[in-house]
Amino acid sequence: MDTELSVSKTETTTEKIHARETQGRSRLEDERERDMVENETNILQDGSLIDLCGATLLWRTADGLFHTPTQKHIEALRQEINAARPQCPVGLNTLAFPSINRKDVVEEKQPWAYLSCGHVHGYHNWGHRSDIEANERECPMCRTVGPYVPLWLGCEAGFYVDAGPPTYAFTPCGHVCSEKSAKYWSQIPLPHGTHAFHASCPFCAAQLTGEHNCVKLIFQGPID
């Protein structure tokens, strides 16, 4: 009698556990069906971003890379800009983008820019305003106050969306690329932490700021 009662209790307990598991699975399946996004797909396309717990990967297809510059093309663009002999409009000294191999070293002829207006100058240690931050200056050409930083040519070819001339700079880091590439990345929100998204420079991951996140550069050609 005791044995039969024990078996009956065990069967009852097992049935209750099974019922709870079935209800749990049903609720989970209902939630999955309710949260399904019909117009999304897991098929990677050119430009797809993959978030791996803090590391964001960019997927490029062979066709997408066909329209981007190569490292040799980027070097040719750098030499073309330098061959045009851009000058500082105040110091009248010739400016030149450094070699890609020396991209972390600020050189004497390196171009600097006021990122609020886009005017390109050589380096100078004046124009500070006591009522603004230390890295902001007043442009001597238009009197606009904003970040004053060295310009760096973006050298990762996979981040370009076309092979246009490098005429735009990201704010506030100063990385330079084509107009189409700069405007594209300025509008792409990248994951930041676990709950935030913001546009970032693809070359250094710095959070973009300013009205448009990038600025068109204004170079002055040689006087002679």
C-alpha cells in the first residue's frame, strides 16, 4: 500500500514538472514569434556590421572592394595632394601629408585644420582663447572657433566606399578621406557599450561630433 502511494505521488510530481516545462516553452515560442522582424535577414551584404560583444566587424564583398581604392591608390592620392603644394594661408609655408608609414608622427610640414570651418593651415601656437578649451582655436581666416587638429590620411582601404579624392575630415579626430566615405560613416550609428549607438570615425573609432560629424577641407594653393 505504501509503495503504491509513493509511486502515485511521484507520477503526480512528474506530471506537474512536465506541465510547467511545456508552458514555459510555449510562452518562449510565443515571444519569439511576436518579436520576429519579417523584413530583416541574416544574409551578409556589402557594408554589413557585425557586433561581437564590443568589437564591430565590417563585411565587404569582392564587388564592394572593387570600387574602393587600393593601398597604392591611396599613396598616389597622397602624392597628388602634396604635388599641388598646398600652403598655409598665414605662414605661406608648403604643407605635405606624411608618408603612410609615419602616420603616427606629426611632422613639421603636416597640414592642420580648423574643424569648425575647414580651413587648412600649418601648425602655429597662437589663436588661443582664454574662455574656451585648450585644443580649440580661432581661425585667422574666418574667426570661427573650434577644434584645431593635425590631418591624417585614412589608410585602411576597406573603409572607403569610393575612390574619390580625400577632401573631407572627420570631427574631432582629423582623419581625411573622400567626401562620399566621410558622409557615409557620419550617418552610421555604431554600437557603444550595451545600450548606446553613435557615429564613429572608421579609422580610429573616435566618437564623431560637430553639426555634420565631418567637414569639407579648404586648401590654399601656392601663390606663385
